[in-house]
Amino acid sequence: MALTEKKKAFALAKRNGKDNKEAAILAGCPEKTASAAGARLAKDPDVIAYLERLEKATPEQVVKHDVKPLTTNTTIQAAKNLADPLAFLESVYTDPVEDMALRVRAAQAALPYVHGKVAEKGKKETKAETAREGSKSGKFATLDNQLMS
């Protein structure tokens, strides 16, 4: 399964020092089932992987990943520094702390700008290539190609 908002909220609460039950309640689980949900979420592979990514992250990267992030003047200025949209997309898909689904979407959006689309050859290109191949050997080969063989 993917990292949902509930799992992300649970992981952030765990990182802030809450126990499983408190973190599950903060993530939006009912109080009656919070201890069971907390134990289940603590063992979830997505939550464990997200916590490991948060441990490896720099403090600036962790601050921007709140469950409901606030847009501040600092984040607006940071976005203005990247005037090139491709550079912005590149910064998103190379950010190890960013949500994987968002990273994939950013990489898909940047793909046409980095790697050109491979298209089929047109009629003229195919005709020219056939003529080139025909001139290398056989009855209609050019003089240079006939002398080489």
C-alpha cells in the first residue's frame, strides 16, 4: 500500500515522541481502537520506510513536510529562485524526503524535456535509407563501393 495521509501523520507524531496510541489518535483513528491501530501502523512497512527517510533528511527538508504544510514567505522565495520549471521539477523528483507518488508525477512531467520522444521514420527518411543501402552493394552500387569489395 502507499503512504497515506493517516500513515504520514502517524509517522510524524511518532517522530515527535508520541507513543503508538497517542500517535494513532493524532492521525485520526478512533480512541476505542487507537492502541490496536497504533500497533498495526507501527509495523507498517510504509511507515517504517518513511521514518527512515525522515531520519536521513536534513532539517530543512523535514520542516517542509508537515501533514498540512503552511505556505510561508520563505517557501515562496525558494520557489521564485527556481525560474526554470524543469529545475523545479528536478528538485522535486530528486528530493528523498518527498512523497514517492509526487516524485513520480514530477519525473513523468519532466521526462519529455529530458528525453525526446522516439518516433517512427517518415516516408522520405525510409526511402533515403533504402537508397543508401542499395548503393552499398549489388548492381546499382556506386563505383567506390564496387571497388572496395
